Amino acid sequence: MPIRPPLPDRPARNPGRPLAVAHRRDPRAAVENTLEAVRRAADAGASAIEVDLRCTADGAVVLHHDDDLARLWGRPESVAALTPAELREFAPAVPTLREALDAAAGVPLLVDIGDPVIATAAHAELEHLGAVAMFCGAAEAMAAVRARDERITLFLSWYGQLPLSEDVLEAVRPQYFNPEHRFLSAEAVAYWHTRELLDGGRRGPACRTALLGCGRDHEQRRERGGEEL
């Protein structure tokens, strides 16, 4: 079933509340980027489910964070060097994007991609499937997606100090801003609440700060009992 595009200011679930994104699905209960993890995140009531994408040797779009299989599956091979059949043999639990969409059962996917080539392939696959997802990632990858789709919801990941350049903002036109946790502060939030962004060639609403601190510090926040958004 195709996923309907979630409205940026009205999350598909829990409207009026912060957007609760399951980062790498539910990695505490299941291996990240697997169908079990996606299903668990959906059952837990996530507003959206963040997944990481890679492409196989023939361009198939699959869920995997690292460029190789070593950390999760104990294999040295690179995902990009394998055919889908080989990947299924070495790491049977690695799903395709299509399988993840089905497992999410209508909960929006937030696909996290830093490579513009993979981002373009993922968007093309979504178009082929007649499905919709949100995208998150580095500026170059998000600009490639925006060039293909004016309406899609984009989260711009950022790993540096403010302010962003006008060229970046105009190329990406994000609805959400996803800073690395160490650059998140009260001043940064205030900046984005007052900052007008180019939206489809017109001045639009301020970019929303989302996925607060989601990234390298998520394990520490779990240890402190914090809730991951």
C-alpha cells in the first residue's frame, strides 16, 4: 500500500505533538535496519521510522547503514559490490526498500542518505513503487532529491556551525533541520524559529528543528533515560 506523504507540521501520528522518529528502527529489541526492527518501531507508535539505505552492485535499494557487512553480519564484503542474491546469501535479514515499506504498515519512513547517487536511486525506486517517504541527510544528497521532487519532505542534516549558506538553503529547501547534537542549543532553536526559508520559490515558514540530538549520542541518552525523538 503506498504511503501517503506526511504533512511537515502535522505528523502522521500523534498530531500536535513532537515528531517521534524511531532512529534505526528499534535497535534495542532487534538488529537495526531489519524488518523486525521496522515492525517493532511501528507497533511502538513511532511517528516515522528512520532507515539507512545502500545500493547493491546492480542498483537495488536495500536497508543497511555501513558500507560493508562487517559490524552487523561478520562479513568483509561491501554492499555495493554484491548482487541482491549474494547479499541475501551473506546477510539474509537485510531487506529491500520495498519490503521495509510493507513492514512499516503505513507509518512513514524517513530514509537517511548521505550520497546523492543513492538518494537519487531511492527516490526513483519510490516513484516506481508508487510510494512516498521522507528524506534525511547531507546537503548534497538532499539537493539531489529536491531537484527531482518539489513537494517531498526533507530533513537537512548538519554537522557544522550556523548559519547555513543561502546557496545550501535554496538548493535543499528543507522542512526540517536536523543538527548534530553538539551544535544544538537554545540559540540554535531560536534561530530556526525565526529564520524564513525559501519554499518553492516563495518565503515560507521557519524550518522546524527535529530529531534533536539524534545521532552519535543516542546511546548516552538511553543510559540517562532520555527519550529518543
